[in-house]
Amino acid sequence: MTTSARDPRPVTIPITELEQSAFCQTDSELRTRTLEDEFKTGVEWQKVPIRYLKLKPDEISEGIAEVKAELGKDLTILGHHYQRADVVQYADFRGDSFKLSQMAAAEREAKYVAFCGVHFMAETADILTSPEQEIILPNLAAGCSMADMARSEDAEDAWGDLMGILGETDEIVPITYMNSTAAIKALCGRNGGIVCTSSNADKAFDWALARGKRILFLPDQHLGRNTALAKGIKADEMIIWSPFKPLGGNSPEAIRRSKVILWEGHCSVHTRFTPQQIDDARTKYPDVNVIVHPECIQETVAAADIYGSTEKIVQEVTNAPAGSVWAIGTEINLVNRLAKENPDKTVFCLDPIVCPCATMYRVHPAYLLWVLEGLRGGITINQIKVPEATADEARLALERMLDLAR
Ligand code: 13P
Ligand code: SF4
């Protein structure tokens, strides 16, 4: 059924978005507490056996180190840059979404891959690894509020509507940001589309525009808009697709006139960064370099000196000369780590209120210990397995993305 044929569905805010401020604070040191204490903020995380609730951070650390050593080469731990320090320290490989997907595709030895990141990343790892390898997400509740803003059935409805109006796939090419369900990646694979991350959105736009007249970009309107503007596509050539409105809130004429159709999704972490924060940083440090992630709003990206993917932010700050000053618009766990790893530079977060990504934060080290102890006991807890038919189609779109870098 298409959106034009059904009533608009009520606006629902993903639970992950509602929980986003659960760990906001003014102290930039985010200290891991026992799971029991972190549960007191009222968050709805996956239930674990009672023993793990009370374990202290150092007891957890000892346990993880011990099981990791026992499992040896059978286990690889992947960690996204936004994971808390107490988790990322165990990662065999650290990276942004793109780098981690390349690592998953190259990993052939480990029987188990524990993915310390969020659900869509673990799905991607499952799609790119061999069928015998098992991918584990330590806390099944670690989703992504942006990915939750694009339900697969709404994306299918939208595609049906767009095909009804535009008729042919060379009229429109779907691109989905990595931060989306495997089913949306499959939609892209099946319809001549591609996946991108913030590291290669620019190349994915070129790829798509060489194959079709316009782009449907899901689910982050800001990454889509910032990428399009950088290519010289004008603001009035872009429209927003709201999943809650018939035809996304557009007329058939507006759809035919558009060059880029932006799904109405956003990242609750990166949309907190504002041009005012950049002005404040420049007042305090006249020599500051401001670098932000492209999930930030257009005005923030325009006011920054540099914008780029998580990996680009890491490279820029790491390679900068001693004494330089960096104000960063991205997730606080990464900013804190960069500040620690670059003591010869001044590195700080643009936002004075410290708000970690609430869903990345759900990977508390106690969950990692729980799943690793499961493996030691011969049980795979929290395996992420994408149904084969979906995985086959999603892999097409992912491999098109990986080919952009080859
Ligand atoms: P990258 O890892 O592609 O920079 O994306 C950032 C992000 O928000 C991951 O969820
Ligand atoms: Fe999702 Fe934003 Fe968190 Fe990334 S930082 S996982 S896009 S909510």
C-alpha cells in the first residue's frame, strides 16, 4: 500500500530519541558506573543476568581481559569511535562506520565478531562476513535513533509512491546512509541504489547522478543536504520526504522538479551543534580550528572551518601541529579520547553540555563481559543474523559502496 492510498500515520518519536538526554551532564569525564546504577536513569536496556548488574568497572575489566585472552583468534572485537573508553579499550580494531565495514569484509579468521557499536553496524558486519562467522551485538537495545526514523515499511511505501510518479529507475536512484536497517539497504540494492557512509557520501552522489536524474537519500536529511550543497545542488532543488505525510508532504510536480529528495531523519547527537557554539569558541580561542561532522545542520557546517566523517576528524586532529586548538562537533566519547591522545593540543567539544550518543552508550562493558562469557561457555548470546534474501540484496548496495574505494 502506498502513502497516497492510506491515512497518514501518527507521528511517533523513537524511544532511542526520547532517551537521548539520559546521560547528559556538565562534567566531561563520563565515568562508567555499575549497570545497576546506570539503569537508575530510567533507560530501557536489554535485561541481563543479575550478577552483571552489580559488577564494578574494574571487576568487569579483569573478566573481559581474561575471556578475550582465552578466546584468542576465535574472537575479534570491533569498536566504533563513539564507544565509551571502557569498551573501546578492548577493540582489536577501531574505526568509523566505513572503516569497520571494510574490516568486517576483510575478517575471515575469527569465528565470532563482537561488534561494539549499534545495531545497523552489526547487521552490516553479518552481511559482509561469511555465513559461518557469528556477529554479536553486546546489548540488543543499542540501536540508533536516526535509523529508527526510517522504518523499512515506510521506505518501501515511499519508493512505491515515487515509482508511481516517476515511473523508471533511471529517474531516481536511492542512496541509504549506512545508518539504516538491512531492509532499507536491500531496497537500495534491488533498485539500482547504493549505501554510503559519511566518508564517501560525496562519491556515492556522483555514482548515483551518473545513473539517474535524481536521488532519494535516506535517512539523514543533514548529511544528504550538506553533500548536495557541496556539489552545487541548490537548496530549492531539494525537498523533504516526511514519512508521516501522504507523498512525503509533496506534490507530484515538486517531486518531478526535485534533484534530491531528503528523508526527514536526523541524528540527535550531531544536531545539538550550533553556529552560536562556533562563535563562542572563536571568541574564546581566536586561532581555533572548528571541525564538525556532516550530520550537523547546514548552518553549523557552513560556520565550521572543516567538516568530515568521524575518521576525517580523527586524522585532522591527530596530524595537526602541536599547540593547535580544536573545537569539535561530534560525539563526546571520541572528543574526550582525542583530547587525551593529543595532550600537546587543545581539544574540546563545541557543546558545553556533555551528551553521549545514548544508544552507543548502551554498550556498557558488563554487556560485553556477558556475551564473551557466553562464548566461553559455548553459547552465542545476541547473535545478529540478517535473513538471507534481505542480506543478498543489501550486499549488492554495500558492495557498490566498497567498490567506490577500490
Ligand atoms: P561515521 O562513523 O560514518 O562517521 O558516522 C557517524 C555516526 O553517527 C555513526 O553512527
Ligand atoms: Fe545514530 Fe547519531 Fe548515535 Fe550515530 S551518533 S548512532 S547517527 S544517534
